[in-house]
Amino acid sequence: MGNNTVIQKNGVTNYQTAQSQHQQALRRGILDDASSLLIREGPTALSMRRIAQLVGCSTTVLYTMFGNKQGLVDQLYLRGFEKLCQALQAVSCTGSSHDYIYALGRAYYQFALDNSTYYAIMFSNPIAEYVPSETSQQLGQESLKLLVQALQDCAPIDEDEAWNQARIIWATIHGHVTLELAGYFDYPYVVPQQTLERALKALISQLLPVKSE
């Protein structure tokens, strides 16, 4: 009897876990489709009814998951930063701190190219009436924490200065990526990634001179 009870509980637990994973995967799939729809057809296409038609579910499912359109757009914004954090956390922390900072910069750059629809939602304000809440913006800032820590590992600077330097580096990469996505580097003999590498090396060497042995 006791063993059967244990088996039953494990079965329920496994079912609940599987159900939760399915719901998370479904949510992510809906957000991916909605982000592509927004960039492809513009903000007027981003209605709960249109998204429901696109993903093949009822509007009731969407309202249950996201509350309303504002809630869905907020989740798009947060999903973008979640994906960015995952990309940065996947960077291996090997070699010198300087190398790690360069690697984080390259990961950010690659994330933007691979997720241009989310990147637009995060930074280009494609829905004029949407303003992320202060809480959502703070969660977005969390993506800089790895860079802040790496900067503190490089030099004896306090946390405030590390955040300032992180934002300078972030602004440099963001500016480059924004120009590249807009087509401003579509010229012969121009290799955008090499241009970014040069900019980062010049900037980081100025902010954080390599320590002498």
C-alpha cells in the first residue's frame, strides 16, 4: 500500500511537471510567433484575435495566459531579456577577465542578430503606446550583472563605477548593432563584427588597462 502511494505521488508529480513544462513551451511559442507578427506586419496586427488565429488557439487561452494585450507585450519585452540573459550566461568564463568581457560583448552582438524581432521590442519601441514598467526595466538591467562582475574582477572599482562602465560598453555594442540591423554597414569590404571588435578593444583598453605582471 505504501509503495503504491509513493508511486501514485511520483506519477502526479511527474504529470504536474510535464504539464508545467508544456505550458512554458506553449507560452514561449506564442511569444515567438507574436514577436515575428509584430515586426512583420506592424503594431496594428498585434491583436489578441490575430495572434489566436496565428497560433491556432482561442482568445480565451491568450487572456488566461497574459491577462490582456498589455500583459502580452510586457511578456514579449521580458522574454527578450530572458533570452539575452541565457545567451550571456552561456559564455564560458575562461581565460582573462578582459577576454571574458570581449566574449560577453560578442554574445550580446550575436543575440541581437539571431533575435532581431525581440531586439526591436526591447529597444526600438515598435508599439508607441507601450511603456515598460519600472519593474520590467529593472529586470532588463539584470542582463548587465555578469558584465559588471567581470569589470570588477579586472580593476579595483566599486559597484557604481562598474555599472557606469558596463553601460558605456553596452551603449557601444548597442549602437553598433542598431546600425548594422538598419543596413548601415552593407558596404563592400566592411566586416561589421571586425569593426565592433576594434571599437570594443579600444574602449576596454581605455577603461581597463591590462594589469602588468
